[in-house]
Amino acid sequence: MRILAIVALLFIAFRNFLPAQNPIQADSLPYFAADSIPGSMHITEDQIKHSPARGLPNYLQYLPGVYIQDGLLHIRGNGSNENSYSINGFDLTGPFYGLGIHIIPEAINEISVMPGNFSASQNAFGTALIATSLKTGGSNFNAQVEAQTDKFAAEGSKFLNTYSYREHILTGVFDGAIFKRHRFFVAVENHEIGDTQKRFSSEFRFDNLVDQNFYNPAVREGHPDTVDIRYPDGFTPHNRSNRWAVNTSFAFDFNPLTVEIIGLYDHYKFYTSNIPMFMVLNDREFYTVQQTAFIGSKLHYRLGPKNQLNLKLAYYAKTSEKFDDYLGNNWQKWADSAAVVRASNGKAQFRDHWNVQYDYVLNGFHFKRTGSYEDYEKYKHTWFEAGLNFTRQLTRSQQLGIGFDWRKFSLRQYAVNPFVMRETEFYGTLENIPLRVFDRYSGVNYGYDVTGKETQNGWYGPKKPSFQNVYLTYQFTHKNLRFNVGMRYNRIDTKISVLKDPANPDIDRETGRVTENSWKELAPLSSWNPRFSFEYVLNPGTYFYVHYGLYTLLPSLQAGYGNLYQTFVVNGNYYSVPIFSITKLTQFSSFQSGFWKRFPKFGIVRGEIYLRNQQNNRHETKYISSLSRQAALFNLSPATDIMGFELSYAYTGIKRFRPQIQYNYLDAKIDKSHVPYQIRHRFLANLEYRLSGKEGGPIFKNFGINLSVRLASGHPYIAVSNIEANRTNPAYGLLNAVMYSHRYAFMNETTTPWTSYVDLFMDKSFVFKTNSKITFYVRITNLLNKKNVINVYPNTGSAEDDGFISNPEQYEAFVKVYGPEYLDLYKAINVQNGQAYWSLLGKQLYGHPRQIFVGINFSY
């Protein structure tokens, strides 16, 4: 009530400030389009076409309050797990968060970002919805092909003082009519990247390094190997990808019935390693293949002039499996040394049946030899989605809607250390290995048996959660005002198992596991989410809106299925037992109030304030935060209290020049501490200058340029103190000890440095009489190649000093053991290239370097 009172006072004050106007009929205003949502942010097809960046998350960074940190998307200070995604009204959010499928940028018609203001009828969890709509076909056949690349230099070389990351993008787009009233659209993409990390990295080379691994008998006997190591300049090996994707949409008009079908598919193959500097002597690589398919159908039936019925059905499937360059997916041979040596054509050296040669230890650093293996992983996610919606126009100004949404999942996951095959020498077969032994080698497995074959029931059966939602909406429009109210009921059946009696579980003495009859499924969870929005048009150039609602966060299904272990003592023996419990769904309240004002000679001004608060108990937040002592270092906890405001200005006084300036302020906290992904101040400016085909003469007609500037304050970081120096590691220095420290706290006053990026897009088109067009363009990200500091060492607050190399007392002992060249390797690997930070924290110290793309587009 206090919030509503404040809004009312603001509204009265704002209205009195303006001159009186005659009432405006709502039907004549663009603000009251049927699908308009107050306070939403939009990215149009034209903005996508002229964007310096490419890809859905990258487009969003040009919006106020939206930023990517450590690869995670944050909208107005929310956690990345609070974002939902939809395509043409279908829910494409994965069961464990994130966008479930790749969307080809050239297939996008519009992106709408709704930060805490989506209606009760939209099927989404969390506090922000990213809704994408695909293009539809036109009445005539159209085709365009496009190619862009940065491959103007070899790996580790420069072109225009910029490294090539061996990246190219090829797309084809085709659309048109099927007969007179039916349309089709197809987009195809191939996107290959030679370096998916794109880091500020420096080459290093060391010759005649002597192996010091004293576990190796040859070293102990005085016959060590001598090796040379090389790491390339400006390029990250062992990290590359190749994707093929198809996005389609079909629209059929059988008046009064219309049918819409969309289909998406992508095949994604990628190599990844977070220790590339220690892999320079190993040519055995592992890659993952992900295949994703989605098909959705929507039926719209007009039941007379006032009623409409909408039905949607969809199916989604995603598979992922890890492969070996040597032995494919035959993981049971991955750790078999004899099989590896044969597959490597003698590059790997035989040591014994289950071990290839020892790692090289070169001046204290372990470098992998050819033949080193990794864990095998695969998963399979499928779901069905269905929804039904009925709307009735009660009167000219009133509309009622009712509907439901339903999603049913089948989730499978399998991970194993191939070294488990060593146990078959004693137990005979993989199936005969006792569970208490197999568990030492396995990850969190469900939906597959111990051999990796799909199974339906029992302990290893798939997880089958389901989401059900029912909603009711009411809309009232009168002259120059409109308001919407809605209520949404969410029910989530998690299929998470909890112990019936956690204090006294029944332990199977042979397997060491809790017996199946000791478990029960967690009861379904539910929540009610009311929504309210109010819009008022003060005059043709002034618009005011308010929105309030409750939003439910998707529970941590992955943690629930993760069999997190708690130790029990039974008759003097220790047993590890999985246990997880959620007592209530986490809910947030969201309030927004804003205005939009057009001044005839000055331009357009938009402003908005927003508040968000966690409503119920913080059980799950505290649970997630307690998963490890360093949870805060990995940004696991969502903010419980958020306050911010945005201001934007667009100048409309010059026809060809369209500048836009934006600013947003954010204060995001968990309890009383700022979250480590808070960006308090953020400035954005987009300067666009564009000439038509009738301007600029023969050289500059159909020429355009977009310059985007992003300036942001740093983010708070976790300070670590009282480090246990005895945990210092020669390869990772003091950072290894930081990971074991029990003393850490948010630094509310100290943040990382400000960052700034300047991005550029320039294009020139040639139009022919045949209605065809060729466009040449250049797009550059981080035009000034600024080395932005995006993270710092938690014990020093610096990206250049890890607190180890600057303190002789820390490293002198290692110099005595590994020789004076130890310092040179440490500086090259950890100081210049940040390998320790990447390996232990999974993050980068610096933002991405400059990248230059040159492209050509031909359309007909």
C-alpha cells in the first residue's frame, strides 16, 4: 500500500506539471497494441542487422541494465538463473536454466526483454523474460546469403594489429508464399570458431627443460627427457567449435483458423580445455557433440468477433555426448593404455595396462603427455509442452482471458571416470562392480545404468519433473488509460527424493547406500503470482505506466538431483547419504514505474524506477550458498533486494543522425552485502548515421555507421584474508591457498575498475534494378582494444599481482627445489596469461580483445 501511495503522488505531481490536454482515444495510440507490455525493452530486426556484435546475449548488452559477467547474463541485478526464454510464445528455458536452443540471429524478427513485468499469461519462471519472435515469410520469394570472417591472419598472427580467432559465419535465408495465404521462412547457419575463449594472451617458449617427475623411473635413474614448450601468441589452443543450425517457421491461414509451426535444430561440436597451457605437449583431444531439436505448433481459432481460442503443442530434445579423437565414444577403452598407444600411432608411450606415461614435471609445473584421458559424460533432456488459452471480448473496453500451461520432462545424465575399467580385472565385468566401488568413479547419474545404457526404473531411473500453471487475466481500456490484472498459479512436481528419516537412514551394508524404501518424493510445490499493470496517456507525446507483480523462481532441480552428500555414522562406520529439501518456492515482488515523453524539438526522454525484493524465507538461497565455502566466489546467490533507475534520451531533430544515450543505476544486495555481479553505474551511447539511396552522392549513398559505447563501473568482489600459506602450490601459487581459506567477505566499498568498450559497424550497399542488393560491411568489437579488468585476485584486489610472485618468502622454497627458471615459467603462465585464475575459479581476469569481421550480404 505504501508503494501504491507513492505512485499515486508521483502520478498527480507529474500530471500537474504538464499542460492540460483533451482526452485521447486509446484505440488511436500505438502504446495500446494488443501485445504491448509497459516497461519492456525491444531490439528490432533493423537494430540486429546493424549491430557490431552478434548473437542473442550480445544484442542484449546494448540495453540499459543488461550485462554479461563471467559468461552469465544479468538483467537489472538479477541472477542468471532468474532469466526465462521464449520463442514465439513457447518456453525454451532449459530445466537447469539458460536458453535451451540456438537461435540464428538472421532469423530473429524482434527481441523483447521484460524485467519483472511480464503478464500472468506468459509461461515463464524467474524475474526476467527474454521473448524472441522469429521472422515469417513475405508474399514474394526472397533470398539472401551472407558471409563474414576474421580469417585475415594465421593463428597467432596479426592483421591491422588485431589477432584472428579463425572465425567465420555463413548464413542463408529464404522466405516466401506457399500459394496465396500461406508463408514459409527458413534460415541456415554454419558458425566455426578457432578460438572460443578470445583472451588477451602472450606467447612463451622455453627450451631444453628437464623432466623432474621423480615418480618416473627414468628420472630416478638419471635418464630424464628434455623437452621444448611453445604457447602461441594471442590464440588459445584446445578451444574451438563448429555449429550447423536451421530455424524455420510456417504460417497457414485457413480463416477462421490459422496455424503456426516453428522448427529449430542445431548440431554443435566443441573442444574445450581450461588448462591449455599445460596441454601444449598433448595432442589427444576430447570434444562434445550436442544435438538439439524443437518443434512447436500453435493454432488460433476465432470463435466469432469476440472470442478466440489458442492451442499450442511442442516437443524438445537435446542430447550431449563426449568423444575422444582417438577412440570415439568407446569410453571403456579411454584409460586402456594399450588401446590408446595403438590409436595414437605410437605418439603415446606405454607404461602399464591402465596408465600412460607420467606427466612431465618441468620446473614445478605438470604438463600433460600425449595420451592423458578425461571423464566421459553424456546427457539427454526431452520435454513436452502444451497450453490452452481462451479470450473473450466482454465489451469494447473489457477483455477476459483464461488458460493453462504444462511441461513434462524426462532428464538423463551419466558421468564416469574411465579408470573404473581397472576394477573389471578383479570383478570381471562392469555390471559386477559393487555400487560402493563404482560410486568412487561415477558422477551424478540417472536415466542410465552403470554401463551407460538407458534405463526406465529404479535408483538409476530418469528424473521426470513437471510444471503446471493456470492463469486468469482481465484487461480494461477506457479512453487514454488501460490496466491489466492477472493471477497465475504455479505447481511444480520436482521428483526430488528426500529421506523419510534423515537421522536414522537404512543403510545397505553391501552397497553402502541408503535403501530405496528409505526415500520419499518431495511433495509438489506451489505458488500464487498476482500481476497488475497500469498505463496512462497524458497527451500524444507523454506516456506513464506502473507495474507490480509476484514472480516465482525455478527451484534448483540440478542440486536436488545432484545427490549432495551428508555423512552419517552407523555402528562406527561412515556413510555418505544424499539429502536435499525445499520447503517453499522462492518468490520475488517486482515494482516498476516509468514515463515516456516526446519533445518536438528536443527528442525523446524515458525514465523508470524499479524495486525487487525476495518475499518468503531464504531457505534455498542459504542452501545454495552453503554448497561450498567459496560459493560466493562463483556468484551462486541471487540478490534478495534490488533498487535502481534508468534514464534514456534519443535525439530526433536530425533526419540521418539518431543518437541515443542511456544511464542506469543499480543497488543489488543479498541480506546487507552487495552481490558480486552488481554493476552500480552503466552508461551506454549509440550513435547512428545513415544515408538513403537518394543521399550522399555515388560514394556515400546507402552508407551507414553505428558507433556504440559502453561504460560501466566495476563490481564488488570477495576479499579473502588469513590465508593458510602451507597450502601454497607451485603451479597455482597463493591462489591455491585462497581456495581453502575460511575467511572471506564481500567488499562493499571496493570494486573492480571501470570498464569501457567501443564497438563499430559500417556498411555500404549497392542496389540493382533487379531488386537485388549487395552490402559490404565491417564490424569491430572493442575497437580500441582496451584491456579491461573484469576480475581481480581476491587476496590483493589486483589483476596483475596475485600476492605470490611479489613476495619472495612465498616462492623461495620452490625456487630451491625446481631451479631459478621456476620464476620465469610462473610469470609466463600465471602472471601474463592468468592460467591459475582460469583453472581454479573458472573466470578470466580481462575482457575480450578487439576482433574485426568483414562481411558481404547478397539479397534478392
